[in-house]
Amino acid sequence: MGITEDLADALAVDVIKAMDVIGDEELANELATMMGATSQTAEEAFLTAVRVRRANIKARAFLLAKLQKFKADQEATKTATKADE
């Protein structure tokens, strides 16, 4: 990545952590607006990094939930099979 993307991604990581701590879902948008006043390129790179990282977090949570459900279903099937024997 280039300097713009590197800086934007590093800021995105910090902002997402801060959003989780303080519970302010608008923090990223507020920072992006401030950034856009001086650099539209930086603003766009930052917002892209935030979106990509947040989508990745949601996708990983979804995958984990699916795997947990699969394991629970497998365990329930084993328990039911043993009870039928």
C-alpha cells in the first residue's frame, strides 16, 4: 500500500477501537468530515479502510456463529444417536 492507504488504515484501526470503547458510531464519519476539509484523498482512503475492517469484523463474527451452531448441532446429533441406542 501507499502512504495514504497505510496512514488511513492505521487511523481506521484506532478509530474502530475508540468507537467500541466509547460507543460512538458516528466517530468515523466525524473524523472523515474533518479530514475531507484538507484532503479528500485521505478522507476516502480512511472511510474505505473503516468499511473494509468493519465488514471483516462482521463477517468473522458471522462465520464464528455458523461454526458454533454447526458444532452444537453435531453434538446434539451425537447425543440423540447415543440415546436411541
